[in-house]
Amino acid sequence: MSQRVQVLVGTRKGAFIVESDAARRTWTTRGPFCDLWPIHHFIRTADGTLVAGGGNAWYGPTVWRSADDGTTWSQSSSGIDYGADGPKIPSVWHIAQSNGKLYAGVEPAGLFRSDDAGQSWTHVAGLREHPSRPQWEPGAGGLILHSIVPHPTDLDRMWIAISAAGTFETTDGGGTWATRNKGVRADFIPGPTPEFGHCVHKLKLNASEPDTLYQQNHCGVYRSDDAGRNWVDLSPGLPSEFGFPLQIHPHDPSTIYVIPHAGPEDGRQMVGGKAEVWRSRDRGASWQALAEGLPQQNAFLTVLREAMAADNLDRPGIYFGSSAGHLFASNDEGDHWQKIAEYLPSIWSVEVAVVDD
Amino acid sequence: MATVNLPRSLVALFVDPPPRQVQIDAATLGDLIGQLDQRWPGMHDRLCDPGPQLREHINVFVDGERERDLAAPLATGAEVHVIPAVAGG
């Protein structure tokens, strides 16, 4: 049996698949898929179905599906709305799978669940019934639910993150939600640190250690060791506390990757025009710049919140895509990098699947 | 019977895509979209927001006149054009 590594790329104009064998040295590109729709997130589910979420200014939000590795596609948004009296939903922003169900995060922030593989959707209304909801404010990307983090074993638990409302956790299957932002700064709100209103850019956990959460925030990189109840700032040692994506090593929850960007008022791009990924192998206590093979001058790239991922091979590959359409890969945990695609439309998301053929 | 002209970007969204020109026997514009949705499930969601109302960047012309009202009656032999707005691409 051979293995194929499939990098799933969502862009401003369609979805693409960039593929290699397990050596991850030579790559080919297929696409565009999804009829060139803007695609915010593109994943491969456990049964091999490709699922992409996005929105089109003419035709609204939808979720695309392909059960034949991208040859044919269908789409549906049945149920993805807030009713006649609610706000309009322009786009799906994030897709996640848990226990055979699909979840979709949308703009304006809300959560939907599908029990039939994406053919129809049900609003998880408890989140928008949270008393803080009238005070949720959009970030630069809109008021978006961009991170869905199911607990790996407790099917009633899940964390989600909203820009700019913060992190929330449910322990009752989505009926009720609690804020999880203690210790996270919100420098753009004067006064004492609020209970909500935080600008999380990306929230993730490693399934082997589900009480450990990490987030890249507008105001720093953070870790929680108690399932989100308290957070500690990991930013010291980084060239900037600002960035969008964050990735956890698939086999080692102590190792994480971020891509520091110049701050929110300083361009939100690679610091000094040098493309660097920063890695910590000690849970954020210290950091190391990884730049071998990445452009080191005039590389004013932006890497957005969904645009970094890792495969799960023995020595994992790390991947990121830029808003200028470059896709970079490392087949050795970030030590060395190569450009595996370029001239794609602006890259909004990167995910990776290892496919057994 | 109305003649409905559909844009390429809309028919491409369906596994069994409709032809670019369809004959529909409908009393109103809303009824026409409902019948399109019965034959190609999901088409209503692509053309309409909840309400329902036509999506902001979907333009519909009936016999050459722009029409936003889903209750608008369709005369026998009406020519309907569904056109994505210039904005939005």
C-alpha cells in the first residue's frame, strides 16, 4: 500500500489539491475546484470525502462535497440561515468533523451541524443565545466563527473561537456555552481585561492531550493547561506577538508553530520582509526561527488564520500558504522548506491529508 | 408558460445541471423559483435569502424590466432573465 500526501488549499478563487508521495519532494497541482468560488476552508473527512466551505457574493454561503477525490462535486446550504428575521449569512468560514457529524462556522458568527454528511444543516442555536452575543464585534475579517475544536473523547464538549468575541466552551452538546478567555489580553478594549470580546485568530488542541489548548491571538500567543479556563502568554521570545495561524505538532503537544507578522498597525505581514516560521519544542517557553529555504528579503507575505497545517507522517510535514498564492512545505518538521506551488489565487486555507491508496 | 434564462455560474452548481433556457408554467416570480427548486433542489437557496427575498446581487428581469418582488405576476409567454450583478465577481 502506498501513501499520498494531499495538501488541500482554499483560495479566493476556488479550491486546489497539491499532491505528492510520502517523500514529499515532488508535487503536482489539481484544480481549481468548486467552480472558482471563494473557499475559506477545505478538509478531507475520515471517510475520504472532500468538503469545502465558502461563500459567493451572488449565490450566498454553501458547503461543497466530493466523494470521488475531486472529480465531481455537489453543494448545499440547506438550513444554513438565521431565519427571515436574522442576519444574512454571506459565507461559511470553517468546517470540522466530530463523531461522524460535520460542523460549520459561519459569518456572522454562528455554528451549524450536519448529521447527513453536509446535505442539510441545523443551527446550534445555544451559542448565539449566549448573553454576550449582542456585544460581539467583528474583527478585520468580519464577525466570524473560525475555529471549531471538538473534544476528542467527550462528545458533549467543544470549544469554538470567534473574532472578536473570544473562546467559548460547551459541555452539554452545544446547549449552553461559557467564556474561556481568562488571562488573554484585549488591548483594543480600554480598561480591565474583559470576560469576552477577545480577538482569537486560531484555536487548536492536540487530541492526545485534550486539556492543552493553544491560540494565536491578536494580542499574543497563549497556552491553556486546564481546557481553556486560564491562559498564559507565550509571546516573549517571538519577533512579534501578532500572527494569524498556529499549528501543533501531530505527535508532540509540546511542539507548536506560529508565523509572526508585523503588528496590526504595521502591515500584518512577514516581519521585515523575511519569511520565517517559529517553532517551540517546550510548550512556548522558548522559540526558534525556521527559515532554511524560505525567502529572506522582500517577502512581504501574509499567512492567514487557516493557512498552516501539518501532516501526520512519522516525521511530520508542515505547510503554509500566502495571500500572494505561494504554498511552502517542509518534510522535516520545519527544518527545511521548499516552495511547492506558486501563482495560485490568494490562499485562505491549508489542510493536509495522508491518503492510503 | 414563461421562458427562463439562467446564467452559466448558476447552472454549474448542480450535479444534473439545468439547461441555460427553461420553460416554466408559473403564476408569479416566487412560484417560478419554487418550481426551479423542485426540479433542481437547492436552487432556491442560491437565488434567495430567507424571507424569502432575492439575494442582493441577483438581478431578475421580467420582459425587460427589473423585478425584485417575488409576488410579481408572470404574464403568459413572459421572458425572464436571471443575471448575476456586475458587483460581486
